[in-house]
Amino acid sequence: MSIEALVENPSSPAESTSPASAPYDPTEFDASVMGTYGRFPIALERGKGCHVWDTEGQQYLDFVAGIATCTLGHAHPALVEAVTKQIQTLHHVSNLYYIPQQGELAKWIIDHSCADRVFFCNSGAEANEGAIKLARKYSHKVLEIEKPVILTAKASFHGRTLATITATGQPKYHKNFDPLVPGFQYIPYNDIEALENAIADLDEGNQRVGAIIMEPLQGEGGVRPGELEYFLKLRKMCDDTGILLILDEVQVGVGRTGKYWGYEHLGIEPDVFTSAKGLAGGIPIGALMCKKFCDIFEPGEHASTFGGNPFACAAALAVNQTLEQENLLHNVQQRGEQLRTRLRAIALKYPDIFVEVRGWGLINGMELNADIDLTAVDVVKAAMAERLLLVPAGPKVVRFVPPLIVSAEEVDEAAQILERAVEKFAL
Ligand SMILES: *Cc1c(COP(=O)(O)O)cnc(C)c1O
């Protein structure tokens, strides 16, 4: 099929396969793939916009979007066209050479953020690893700290590599993987006093705080927005001391919250920040941005074979240009308001089940009553039975992260489905 035909009818390749109707048999899969995930018993084989279809031909409304990743939904013509053209031209070359798409994407990010320089990699964890390395070198070279400490928040999530699980302030991610990476300490999120105490307590001899890493809104930790007052204070403390402020924008960056970056909700700019999930709409990419001390890495000190290749960068450029051209930030704000209003009405109707609805733009969470047995997974399963895909954020929070192109009708439909699913749990 030609590019032109593919672009005009992007979902035709999947549609042209014979209509499936068999449930997916996971026997071989489970015998071949490491069991690192608890999986729901469906296999998805096709998507269009905010909908996906499983191997039985069953349609689902997708409010997971690959976990806050498929910014433009599925099979968006702009993304299909960009990756199709790029793979037919040049999909990968080494960073030994100049990659124009990488330069163009970096320029785009710089023009749409506080960043002055960008480094590209392939995932959120890898971007955070880069930020941690940058923080360590900055602490040694600029702050002249012999044993630098990075402060990180309890209930945070920063990835699954050894350094990023250490940065993750949740013991369940550490279990069985010790010894962890030295040089991290945990403080409660949104707690100014604890922050001040930690910085003061650590200021002794050759050990001091060199950097702080925080999510603007904690995603995996239960959809907990950062508080303005806290982040203003955090920024001021970093300015006064030279401590590097790193924000992990992996889940909330690139329009997810109704602003381009999560930090825009908090009245501050970070020194360093990271992006990944939504940046290329589902094509693997990660990015490390810095505003200060951008020349801290010398050639050879940090690298990635795949990082910023033409394919991933062409995808990210298409996603970001579409965000702007289709004014999707406005859609995210409107649909977010609509969704929270609907979810709050459901929470009010079932006060024994739900305690709170919170979020920014199109990252929202419904917290379940801690005193009842019902878990987020129970609600996700019930919604899936009604053909709505949702994802837990911790044991007691149900997360809603649809594609940023979601329509008013789709938000309405999701709320109706959720209400049907929840009725079953009403006492
Ligand atoms: C998902 C996530 C990561 C890890 O990203 P991967 O691409 O899975 O490595 C890091 N930080 C935050 C805030 C995330 O949500």
C-alpha cells in the first residue's frame, strides 16, 4: 500500500485482516514472556481515536491511552503520516552524526518551555537516570559536595532502573532489589517543614543536599497534585542554596494537564526536567531538559544508541505540531472540567464508596474509601466488563488518562459506563 493510501485510511491495514472473533489464548505468551506484569485477560489488536478493539472484536472506550501516552489516541493521521514517511526515508542513524529531526524537536521543546538544552533517550526512567547523573556531577563540580544527597518525595514514582527505583519513594518498588543506590533521602510531598528540616539536618561536613526531584503532580502515587505554596517555597530554597530543582514531567508533561508542562500550574520553573510518556504519542522516546548548567556533560559522558533517532523525533514533532494546530490544550481543559464534574456527581451519589475526585486537565483520580474492601482494581475490572478501560494509581485510586483528543461525547459515555459499573458495588 502506498503512503498516500495509508495516510488517507490509516486503520485499513488492521481492518483488512479477517475479522477476529476468538478469545486470546495466553498459554504460549505466559510460557514465553517473563511474568513481570499482572495482565487483564484481553488482547488488543486495533485502535482508532479513543477506541480500541480486542481479538474478539469487542470495542472499548480507552481512558488509559497506554498509560497517559497515546496523546493523539490511536491511528491519528498526522502520526501515521509522519512515521510512515520517516521509516521510508531514514529511521535510525547514530548520534555520531547530526540528526536534523532531533535538532528540530529540541528547538520545539525549547520554544515551548523554560529549557535551554535537551538530551534525548528512550523512556522516562532513562530520562530520570540522566537527570540523576547530571545532579551528581553538578553537586560535585558546582556545589563542591563530596557526598551529595538527592531529596525525593514519599509516594513518588520515577522509574524501574536501580537508581530510579531508589529515587521512587515507595518501599514496594525496593523490595528484593537491595542494595539500593546510595545518596537518596525521602521527604513527605507538599510538606514545607519536612523539606526545611531535611535540608538543615543534612548540612554537615562532606554530606549535603545537591538536588531535589519531584513530580508536579504525583501520578502513580495516586494522582496527587503539587501545592502552589509548597513549590514556590521549594523554588526559593533551591535559589537560595544552589540546590538543583528537578521536576519529573514524564506523566504530566506535553499537555496532559491542560498546560504544556505540569510546572506551569505551580508558578515556578525547574532547573532540570524530564519527559517521556506522551511526548511522541506512543513511539518510545525520553527527554532530559535543562535550563541551567547545560554544559555539565562533556562529550562521551552520557549517551544512548537509540536516543533521538529520526523515527522517534519525527513522531514527537508530529504530536507536538498537532497539539498546537488542533488547540488541544483547550480541549484538555474543557474535557477535564467536564470529566471531574461528572465524576464528582458519581462520588456524591456513592459517598460510601468514593472520598475524593482530583486532578488537572486529563489526568484525574477517584479515591476509594479506605474503610471498605473495594480496591481500584475491582473498579477497573467492573468498568472493563462494561467496555471502558481505566487504570489504577495505587491500591485505592482509579485513574482517568484518556487521549488528549477525547470528545465531549466520549467523556459523557465514560461517566455513564462508570456509573453502571459502580452501581454493582452500592450497598
Ligand atoms: C511512567 C513514569 C516513569 C517511568 O517511565 P518509563 O518510560 O516507564 O521508564 C517515570 N516517572 C513518572 C512520573 C512516570 O509516570
